[in-house]
Amino acid sequence: MRRYNSPPPRYGASSSETDPLMRDKPSHLHQSLKNYIRTALIAIITASIAVIIFASVSDPCNNPLDPDVRERIRKAWNIELRQHEKEVLERSDTHKRWRLEDNDRIHLREQWGTEVEEHNREMERLKRDENRSREQWKKEEDGHEREVEERRKHEEEERLRLNMFWTDPTSHTCTTYATREYTARLVNVPSYYNRRVEACMATPIKIHGTEYTPKWCEDHGPSNVIGHWEVDQHEPDCASYWTWYKDFGCVSPGSGQRLIEHYLENIPSGGDWKEFCATTPVSFRGMHFTGAQICFKNNGATWGHWVFDDESCK
């Protein structure tokens, strides 16, 4: 029979007996990860150094460790720094110029506003002055009209008081179509009276039953004031007329104008044929004319021509 000096191993040992073995496994994994990271970093640094060394060997001019390269880089930086400072100064100058321009614009706007206000005040003043002047002119005009009316009334009263009237009315030659000239002499005009022309122009006369005031007056002294009239009513002997209507057709092919001719009859003896030709009215082809457009004489006779637009002549 076998004897044991120590107890035999037990199956199903407790977890306390296996804890040290379980704790060794995580520590080993952590250590392996650290070693891997260390190795990778060393490889990266080695590769970077190799690249730098290779770049330095392949292009010595770009070697940052070379003093000449560093000096060249420093100069480039200085150039860039000066360029940057120049740009800063330019921007600063631009900002200053913009501020000055803004100030100028503000000043101009204020000046314009002031000028507009002054202009409006000046316009208001001118309007007030104009209104005052217009009122003053109206007063003066009204006063002048009152003076003229009062003087006219006074002269009329004085003329009636002096009993001025016309004498020796005389008819003269016909002056124009259906118009005859008349004259008369104003009597009862005192020698001291100095408004003889005014009295002449204000004194009417009856001709053919109608009152007319003179068209103009001649002052040859107190007893020789002559009035002139042009009477255009009830003067049949002064009424000339057109006869012998003749259509000459188109002035020329494509002219768009037609020519008409008339003969003028009953020109008063001593009358101006040109005046009667130009003032004797006529109507034809639905049109009315106050006289001939063209007047001429032919074999002692007076003729008138009319030229007017006609679509049928185009």
C-alpha cells in the first residue's frame, strides 16, 4: 500500500490557485504591443532620416542644414516680409483714402443739403417778393385804369359840355373791298383845349344810320381837327366780284396742285386794283378765299390766280 508524504493533487482547484497564471497573459500582450509601436516609430524615424539624407545627397542646394541654403531661405523670407509690409501699407493707404473720400462725400452731401435749404429759402423769399410786386403792380394797374377811366369820363363830360360835333362829312374813294373812306371836321373846339386828338377819337359820327368812331385823326389847330373813317357796311359801289371761272388743271404732272383763274370786275374808279384783287372774297370747289393768291393785269383787266393742293394731280 503506497503512502504519500503530502496530500495528492486535487481536481477542481479553486480560482485562487490559477489567478497568477491568468494575470500573466494580459501583461504579456501589452508588452508585445508596446514593442510593436516602438519598432514602428523607429522605422518611421529611420525612413525620414533616410529621406532627408537622400534629399541632401541628391540635391545639396535644398539642404536646410547648409548655411547657404539657410541664408537663401532667410533672404526669401525677408523679401516676402517686405512685400507683405508693402501690401499692408498699401491697404492702409487705401483705407485712409477711402475714409477721406467718405468724409468728402459726407461734406459734399452736407454742403448740398445746406445749398438746397438756402435755395428753398431764396425761392420762398423771391416768391414772397414776386407776390408783393404782383400785388403792387395790380394796385398800380388798377390805379392807372381808374385814372384813365376818370380822365375819359372827365373828357367826355367836358366834350359834351363844350358840345363838340362833326360837320362837313365827306365820302371819298373806296379803299378796299366794300370799304369807303369818310372824313369830317370837328367843331366847337376851344382854342385853349389841348386834348383835341383825344376828343376827335372819342366823338362818334353816324354814317348810313350807324355810329362809328374815327380810325385816326389829324390836328391842324382848334378849328381844323379832321377825323377819318373806313366804313365797310352799306357800300355796294365798293364791292368788286370775280367772274369767268377757269380751271387750268394740274400745274404739272405729279405736282399735286391745281390752278384756277378768275377775272375781277367792278373795281371802283380810282381804287387800287391790287388791293381789291387781294381783298375780294371768292368760293369755289368747296373752298373759301379772302382774296386772290396771285394778282396781275392783262390787257387792262385784273386777273387772280389760285394754286391749291389736289390729290387728283399726283
